[in-house]
Amino acid sequence: MKILAVSDRVMDQLYCVDVRQKHPDIDLIIGCGDLPFYYLEFLISALDKRLVYVRGNHDKGPQYTVDGRVLEKVMGGSDIHGRCVEREGLLIAGLEGSMRYRPNAPFMYTETEMKRQVAGLLPKLLRNKVRHGRYLDILVAHSPPFGIHDKPDIPHTGFRIFLNFMQWFQPKYLLHGHIHIYRQDTPRVTQYLDTTVINVYPYHLLNFPS
């Protein structure tokens, strides 16, 4: 199965009329936050595939298109923050947002607040284990785990609870955005226990093993 994961930046290589010809074998689209909803809607339409996504710390308020539409969400996509869903046979969960650096701002969480978000997933993950024999295949996040691909400033610090999450629930992949990459030698893929952590910025093609 081939997954197109995107985050943080609109790419001309994807936002084009021949994207389906360039990528004819995409099975699922995953959004890791901080992207215009019109861009995600375009990918759904152009590739004719399902989308799951989480929001990033900059995804605030309604979004406006040049043709006058007001977008509160991605039409045709599924916001999976705090949810576990099954798509194309994969078990996928989502956790939105970044470390809190502004009081009361949406899509930002302290470490304690993110722990509460993870706690809300526990019943769903346990149900997956009973029904499917595994907790999860992919965790979709905006922010990285603490110490993996993150940065020392508060807005770009990763969440420590994500390290516990990977230890407890062993997803095959954790996909995140939020950390912009400007150097070719910046690590994008890191193995942590049984989980491959991938910074998908600005997009990443993932071949999920059958």
C-alpha cells in the first residue's frame, strides 16, 4: 500500500493538474497539519483517494478560498484527532497540535494536556487489540516526539508522552510534520523501539508493507 503524507507546505509538485499521472498508485492520503484545507481537498479530488488528517498549531479559524468559500474543515476528509479509524485495512489514530507557547490558543497543548488526549485514546486502542490483535498501525501527529526530530525552542519541542505511546502501543509508524527541514543532512527517519518515526515535511511517500 502506498501512502502520500503531507504537512506544512503547499508543493507545486502535488498541487498540479497532472498529480494523478505523477502518482497513479496512491492508496491513502494523510495530512499532518498546517496545510490549507483547499490543498487537501484538491488532493482528495485529484487522486480520488480518502484523506485522514490532524490540524497543526497554525490551523486557526475558518479558511477562505479565492472563490469565496469559507472552509471550517476539509470536505471529504476525516479529522482524526483523538480518534482511531480503520482505512484501507490500517488502524490509524491522530493527535493534533504543538507544544503550548501561547495561553488559551487552540491546537496547542502542555505536556499534561497532551497526556489527557492520549488517555482519551486508550479505550479505542484496547478495543483494536481485542478485535484486530494489535493496537495501532500508524499514529498521525503534527508534532514529533520529544528528542526525535524536535528542536530546543518551546514551540518546536516534541511531546514526551509520544515516547510512552510508542513503548506501550507499538505502532509501526509515527508520522509528523511541524519541523521544517532546510538541510539535506537533517534526519527525517528515526527508529524508536518498534516504531519508525518519519518527518513527512513537506511530503513523503510511504510504502506500507502488506
